[in-house]
Amino acid sequence: LNCDIADIGKHEPDQAVGTVFHCAADVSMIKKYEEMKAEAVAGLAGVLQYAARHRPLVVFASSLSVFVASDISGETVITEESDPRAAKWISGGYSQTKYLCERILQFLGEEGCRVPCTVIRYGLLTGRCVKAKDVLKMHILGLVEVGVVPDCLDDDLAVDITDIDWAVEATLSLASAPPGTYHLSSRNGLKLPSLLSVLPPVARLPLPSFTAAVSSTPLTENGLVTALTLSRQAYDRQTKHMDLFLASKVVFDSEKTVRLLPERLKTPPEPVEVMRGVVDQVLPASN
């Protein structure tokens, strides 16, 4: 269907459509919900309008950020059955759009809607093709430019780095699984020491020394944004959408998902290897 995603409900397919994948989103770290809802929320409304008539399987691409951008992102285990409604707040427009879309699908399911829906929560998707304007690329360049991080950052904080090629194959496989909620993420998050190990040398300084070093160094936009996220991670816990990659201590259980994947997809690529490949693209001169 060649149309805007929000208008898909007004169109008739030329042939039968068995599955509709909703993978649209604005991934800005700084925009508010009102600026980002068109792709995710209005787009989902259009998809559901279409699905109500033609009954395809709707596969909605959500995000693990519905948990890690919330107040329940402490040391806890999140399964596919965990309910984001347990959160008291969700930080950041991107995570808020994903949360609302999950709530819409949840409500429809509880009301007996006959449209089959699958929700797939992804980690931070990256891999062999890094876009020109990519959050991960911005922070890698920013970390190298800043050259320092506060030593008060918790080494046990981890970010889920998920290989995009693996995720695409796994998504197509799950399209034939029973409708439900699934997690596509790495088995082990990438912790700060592992991240720093694949970068050019970055020093760890006491927070006052970090602040002084950053304040005295002229920085580009990448450096400024990264310095701000590092500072907020040290000082301000309720602006989590500005954290460095939404690092947390959450463990994501994907047992149900893994059982349904073919053997070759049961083990995702290791996050440190995925990150090393990304760094090789972003910093080719460092090889």
C-alpha cells in the first residue's frame, strides 16, 4: 500500500494481506509526545482501522524503553507478561508513544477485539548500517570528543544493544507465532566498562573534575548532548530519556520468545561485538 501510515485504513489492498508490520516511529531524544505521536499513535490507529475490515495479523514494534524509561527500571526482571501499567511515570516522547500504543492494543484485547495483534519489544537496534543521524552514533562521537566520564556512574548499569539483522529475521519468524508479546533483545546488556573498552581512551574522573573538564572544553553538538546526558545520569533520575542509551539494571526475560525461534536465531549476537562493529563504522580512523 503506497500511502501515509495514518491513512492506511482508507485504502483497499490489491491482494490479500496476511500481516501488517507497524514499525514507524520518531526516535528523537528531545521531542515531546505531541511532536512524535503522528508516526506511532496515529499510524497505529490507521493500521487498526484497516485491520478491523481485513483481519490481518498486526505486528507492532514497541520498545523495552516502556520499562527502562520509567520509575520501575531498578534491579528487576521484566518478562513478556510484565505490564507497563505498573509504572507511575514514563519519561520522554518516544517511550510515551510506545507505551500508549501498547495500552491501546491491551485495551482492545481486554475488550474482545477480534484483530490478532503481536507486540514485539526491541532493545536498542543497531548494526551494520548506521544512519547519518543516529542516537548511538551521536553518543559514540560525543564520548570520544568529551574524552571523560564521571567515575560515579554505576558499572552495573547496562544497555540492551540488539543487532538489527538478527532482529529482522527473528521478527519475520515471530509473525507466524501465536499472537502475543515478545522480547527481542540481547541476552546480556552492554555495561559501561565494555562500552569504553571498544572506544579510544576515555578517562573516568570524579564528578567535580568531569564538570570542570567539560566546562572548559569547546564542544560540538555531539559532545554537548553527550556531556548533558552524562551529567543528568549523575544528578537527575527523572529525565531518563536523556540517559546515555537508557542504561539500567533491568534484566529482560525472553524465555517465551526464545522457545518459539528457530535454533539459528535462539542466540543473538553479543552486544560488545555489535558495538565494536558500530564503532568501526563511526570511527574508521581508529582501526
